[in-house]
Amino acid sequence: MPEADAQTWRGELQGGGEIVVEPGSHRALRQQNGRTRQLWDGVHRLEDGSTVTVRDGVAVPTQDMYRAWRRDAAPEPVHAQDWCKQLMRKTCGFDDACDNAGACLQARSLFAEAQRERRERRITQGPGADIDLAPTATAERCRAALSEPEFPACESLAQGGDSRCRELVLRVCGADNSCADTQACDAARQLLHLETEERLALDDPGSLSGTGRKCMEAMHNDFFTPCSP
């Protein structure tokens, strides 16, 4: 498969045809019967039931899109032990609001075990080995735990903390979620989810992520109009 194809996200539209979102520009196109056209602005539903929001001809990136784009990929841990650091941030909260929760305590234990394994590997393999790039057994356990229900996210993550996208969600969905069924609210919630994932992988969760910057820009975009129930 050509490199360009590997970096292009594709999805089957419910109404027929295929949506193609280009890496880099994020331009959304529709391909059907051998023809390619610009996809109109709005929310488009896919065969799997998910949706893609397009505004000004550009798709609002989803988690699947980030996985498909190698150059625009969501942040990945530089070191294997960061999977355990992400698990701690998820279960304990960016501000340690859930420090005494069972899931948080388990995550801290796994993080300590991953560090011990890395120290032992450094001793046995020597300082020249690329041990930081090779995952340990505990690091892989943390990676799996990130998607397990036994390790729920701390409530402080849902509240937003330093989230730039939380403000956007409140703006378009309403403080009481009275506009929860709107296209703008759906798109804002997708951005909030992506921002949280990015913050989990950053050294400083309070720093501005790529999606957080997009949410700040979206505050001045006519698509994300304030909720008016």
C-alpha cells in the first residue's frame, strides 16, 4: 500500500459512497462511482453508526482519524513506563483528586513495579541498551488497563480541570446539557475526548495540547454557536 494511502482516513457513508479525510489539511472529500467531490458542511453518519463533522470543508478529527494519520498521530509515550504514568493520571486525576481511590492505588503500584523492572534491565543490559524504548511486562499491563473498566477515570477529568475544550462544551451544549442533541455539541464532546487523551500523554497535563488549541479557535467559529434552548 502506498504511503499516502496509509495516511489517509476513510469511512463508509450510510447514504452511499466513501468519505476520505486527507492528512495534514484534514480536507473532507466524498468518493462515489469513481467521482470525488468536496463534502458539504454538517454531520455525516457512517455505516458503523459513528459520525464525522465537517465545517468549512474540513473534518473535525476523531480518534480513528488520529490512529490512521502517522504524521498527525495523537501523542504516544516516549518511554514504555509512560503507559503506567498515563494510567496514574487517568485514575488519580491530573490534580490527584482521586488519590485514595482503589484504582489510583493500583495504578501507582504498577508504575512503581514498571520502574523497578527498568532499573533491573539497566543493570543487566548495561547503560548502552535502548531499554527506554522496550516495553516491560508491567508497562504492557498498564497499557491494557487504560481501557479496562476496573480502572475508571477520576471524576476530575470529567470536570475538565485546565481543559480548553471543556469551556467549548459548556458553550455549545449548555450548562444543563439542554443542547446536547445538536451537531455542535457532538463535535465539541469529540474534541474534549481527544484533548483528554492528549493530556494524558503530555509531560505537563496542564499545558496546551493540539486539540486544546483547536477548541480555543473554535470559540470564534460560527459552527460552534452558544446554546440557546
